[in-house]
Amino acid sequence: MEKLTGKKKVAVFISGRGSNLKSIVKYSKKKNSIFKVILVISNNPDAYGLKYAAKLKIKNYGVKFKSRTNFENRSLQFLEKYEIDMICLAGFMKILSEKFIKKFAKPILNIHPSLLPKYKGLNTHERALKNKDKFAGATIHHVTQKLDSGKIILQKKVKILKSDGVIDLRKKVLKIEHEIYPKAIIKILSSL
Ligand code: GRF
């Protein structure tokens, strides 16, 4: 087992591209960082984020979602093996059960591309534009069994311009996501 001299061990769960994973890893490589990403798990074995993790020699596993129980049990084995202190869901498109959350018994964070409690679930930017909102944004929150409903840790807004379409908004919000996720991780880890 890797010796990390006091660094907290973070696992990131992804389903696809992994740009948030990248920003978290980048941040963790800063001098004096209090955490290290040592495990990446994806329900999608073809996720680009897994390839990125492999390139950086971070332990990574594609765990097919044969059933929720199967996925969760296999993931828990890895989480125990690598003595993980925190899970960060980053573009992870599955819902974790209450049983899993209880068994892991350590913080699980999620990023959501809206100003929660507004627009839980999918198509957040489409809904913000349709409602002619003045602001969009991103939220990091604790994971509970209820989708996108756990306690908010950090949130940042961005102005919606009249000229903004879904793609513009997605781009703007993603930039904010990359900014606030590492900050939220530090905030929670330093309070443990
Ligand atoms: C992000 O917009 C995140 O908020 C949402 O899914 C997207 C994942 O992007 N849940 P990436 O895989 O981190 O690039």
C-alpha cells in the first residue's frame, strides 16, 4: 500500500469524460495539498476518464453496473482495500443506495450543474434557459439517497447572457465546476 504521509485518500466515481476528475487531480498535485486521488471507479468501462487515470498511474476500475448491489459491493471492496477517506462523484450518472452510503460511512460529495435546489436531475441548462433565469451555476453537495438533495457545501453562480445557448452555458458552468470542486473537497477534508 502506498504511503501518503498523512494525505487524505480520495476516490472519484465517473461515468464519462472526466474533466472534473482532471481538475481535482490537478489540484491534488499542488504543493502542500492535503489529499491525493488514489482510486477512480467508473460504471462505464469505456469512460475516457479511466484512460486519463491510467495515464497518471492512478488505480482505476471499470465496474459494470450489472445491478446496483453488484456495483456497490465491488466498489466497496476497492474502497476498503485502498482505505479511501472520501468519494467524489464527478459526472457519475448512477444513484447510490442508502445501504452503500451507510456502509461507506465517510463523506460522499457530488457536483451538480445548477444552483440547487433548482433543477435537480438532468437537462439543467435547458431548464434555466427556458425559464429565462438570470443566473446559472454549479453546486457541490453531500450525497444522500435523495437525488441532488444533500446539504450544500459550495455553490457559485454565473450570469446568463441573452445570447447564451445551451452550449455556451454548459461551457461557462463547467469552468466554475472545475474551480469549486477542489475547494469543496478541501473544506470537507479539513473538517474531518
Ligand atoms: C458535469 O457537468 C457534472 O456537473 C455533471 O456531469 C458533467 C460531467 O462532466 N454531473 P465531466 O465528466 O466531469 O467532464
